[in-house]
Amino acid sequence: MRNYARVVPTVILALGLAACGDEKPKVDENAETGLTETEPMEGEYSTSVELIGNEGESVGAVELIQKEDGVMVKLQAEGLPPGPHGIHFHEKGTCETPDFESAGGHFNPTDASHGLEHDEGPHAGDLPNIEVNEDGTIDTEFLAKNVTLTLGDDNSLLQEGGTALVIHAGEDDGKSQPSGDSGERIVCGEIK
């Protein structure tokens, strides 16, 4: 009887502490895709992505942070051409040098038109232009409202095979099809 009296309070205490602890995602491995499905997590969670240039050299990094109303993009890079540049999430998580064409087109799970200024847009992967400083550096952040990091959602950046963040040589005009006439792909980061 004494052992029972000690075990029951211990079990109750353990269950109580588990209920009060930080809630972790419930993971269910999917053998076919290798992806996991999770219940939406409370609060912020993030992933970091290395950015590479056309010769495969590291030029910076981006941190993607899940927020309540989208994904916060925190971008730091150097060695880029000064001025405005189009930046987009692309549909494939592959950054093969030198042209990054392996990243495919813009991430567009809803089949929208391209452009933040287009009446039938934007693509989920369309982002506001960035401005690189005269010294070739950039340190900026902005909210991407049309994407998420939640596995299983159609607009999740964490698709099977991943997605990519691509910086273009020129400015995105916000409406030209299919990609804003923003020119060559000069930086790429694999989001997996």
C-alpha cells in the first residue's frame, strides 16, 4: 500500500508537468514522401537558409520566421550589385549554378497572375523589391503574407523537394507575366 501511495502522486505530477510544458508539434512520419505532418505550432518558429551566388560562393543568409500573419523574411547579404532587385520564392528547392534555372518558376500554388500590382495576382512567391546599398550589402526584413512554414499547407514553403528564395539582377515591375521582367537569377537559397 505504501508503494501505491508514492506512485500515484508521482504519476499525477508527471502528467501535470507534461500538460504545462511547451507544446511540441505532433509528428507523423510519411514513409512515401519523407515529410512529416504537424499540428500548427503556437508562437514563432524559424528556419535559416544560406544564399549562394552564381559561382557557388556564399553571399549571405536569410532567416524565415513563422508569424501569425505570414513569414518574416530577415535577409543579410553582401557582394551584390547596388540598386533595386526582384526577389521571389521559387517552386523547387534546388540551386544549381550558374543560372539557378533548377529552382523553376515562382512559387504559385493558387495559379494566380504574377505581380503585387496585378489585379489577378500575386503569386504566393511574389515579394517586394529589395534595395541593395552602394557597398553591395543589404540588411532588411519584410513580411511575406502569402506563405507559411506549416507542413501540409498548400502555400507552405516546406513542400516535398523544398522551395527556393531567388534574387534577380533587376527590379520586378510588379505586373509583367510571368515573372516581372526582373532579369537573370543572381542569388539562390534552398528552403528545405
